Amino acid sequence: MSRRIRVMHVVNNLNYGGLERVVAEMVQRTDSDRFESHVMALGYLGHFGEGLDAFAALHVAEPMSRFSMLRPASLTRQIATIAPDVVHLHSGALYKGSLAASMAGVARQIFTDHGRQNPDPWLHRTIDRRASRRIDVIVAVSDKLRRHLESFMPRSTRIRVIPNGVNTDRYAPLDDDSDFRRELNIAPDVPIIGSIGRLEPIKGYRIMIDAFAKLRSNWNGLSAPILVLVGDGSERAVLEQSATDLGVADSIHFVGWRSDIDRITRAFTIFSMSSHSEGTSVSLLEAMSSGLCPVVTNVGGNAAVLGAELSHRLVTPDDPEALSGALTVALQNDALRVRDATAARARVVNHFGLDAMVHAYQALYTGAPIGAGQTT
């Protein structure tokens, strides 16, 4: 039997977030008969590292000096000791990881860009362009991101598209068991607008809270909806204050990060995102796979995820009025919402399954050729 290919994933951490969830799921699904998986966290492991040692060897980088951008010596030594055949770098870990891998003599490097800021800062593009010269294959998680990377990355023929995928068996449509509603004291007949993501500026939650306040002030139905935000981040206090200032604090639940997303989503009536930028959102894929109608901003890979049949659920970004109107329409037309929820589930099952994503990456690990710019 031939020796397994040793693959090392390099990430900032494995704490809560879509990128981190994708890496953990990828490691769990990678064929252990063909590949030996390792994960190197540059900072700390975090939530998605729990139990992952059953599928991969887990490592935390030694503390690096302030000169590590020029010569990450300790990281180089660690990588050389592990001696991977392939180093798979993920957003945020490109520069130090690729430099250390090159210094350690790693033969093959792959970088996955999971999404960028909008607008994309000049300094970030410059650093990544420089670092990417050492990369064999650059993966974009959406075709729109690929086109952006081609605008500044050298040798853009190295860029491939592999959309994120999710476990469609775990995230499947289930009837609301009322457990989450009871936890938050939400009545069975109250519609829930749900969103899952980091409470950071790029996710645009100030827009969502503004839109929700407009929706509540104009609501003429029987039971006014509730907004549930799952996640945490640097803007939480600001967002909570905004909800108070707008008079909707009693109608918004900030529940922090949760491990039971598949249980929580069954309580949602619709799923929404107000992001300024996205790659291929894992939270969106999980929500759609769970049979939820999406109402999301038209940024990044969101249009590709929804496809033509759900394009009417896309909303202009940075527009609270537009988001408020789209949410109102979705909540007040039950038949259309149910139809679109069914279409959302089918869309993810047919195009964004976890196994298809993992197989595409495994092909890259073995050096199998994939046409330039091809979406796998």
C-alpha cells in the first residue's frame, strides 16, 4: 500500500465562523486511507477543534517574534518536523504560512480565499499578491471572488473555483419542536427572522437592525416578528445600543455563538443576511439546506448560491428600506415563502454538498489537473 499523502491545513484558529467550520468539516470527511491530515493553528484551536483530533493531528504554532513577517523561523521548524506533502492555507494564514512552508521545503502549496473585504484594502491585496507567488493553486469559493482575485493576482491561470459545501444530512428540514422558542419565550405564532454570523462591520448588522425597526413600525399583521441574531463579535455592544435607540431591543434576541445551529434553525421562519461582502456563506448554505427561505444582500457569492429561481430574494446592500420591504414580503406571503424554502433546500443538495467540495480538494492534493478557472 502506498504512503498516504500528508496534508497540513494552516488557519488562524478553529473558533466560531464559516471558514473555521468548513476546515473542520473538510478534515472530518477527507479520505483517511489516502490522506494523513494535520491542522496548524497560528493562534489557538478554539471551538471547532474540539474532537477534531479523532480525524487529524492538531498543532498550535509556537509564539512568533515581531520579525516573523520576514522570517517565521519557529513556524518553519514546526512544519519541517511534520514534513507535509501539501500545505493548504486558508484566509488570514497566507503570508506567514506560505513563507514558512517554502522555507521548510514543502513541495505543494494550496491557498483557499474564503472571502475578502468590500472594498478590498490596497495593503491586503499587495501582501496577498506577494505571498501568492509561492502558491501552486489558488482556490476561490465563488466565481465572483475568482474574478476579483484575477484582477490583482499574478499568474491568474492558477485560480480555481471550489464552492463551500455543507452536510445536507445534518442540516435538513425539521418541524419546529418549540424548544428554542420556549428558551427565548417566543410564542408559537410569532414569526422569527433568523441570522447567523460574526457581529463585525463586514456583516452589516447595523443595516439589519435598522431594517427590522422599519419593518416593525410598518407591520400590520397579527403577530409582529422577532429578530434572532446568532453569533458574537466586536460590534455586539454597538448593535445592542442601536436596538435600544430604535426602540426594538425587546424584539431582538442576541444569543451569542451556539453549537446547536441545526436545532435553532428549525424555529426560524426565514433566514436573512445583510452582509457587505461574502465568499460562499456557510451560514446561508446551512439555512437553505435546512429548508429556510433566504432574504440576503446581493454581494459576493450569494447570487450564485440562490440561483435564478431565488434571485427575487436578493436585496441591494446598504439599503435598510429594501431589506425591510423584502423581509415583509417574505413573511406575509406564506405560499411563496414555502415554495422558495423547498427550492432553497434543493439548490444546496444539488450544488453545494460537502462531499463534492471535499472530493474537489482531494483532487488538488494529488495534483490532478483541473482546468484554469474551472468550477468544480
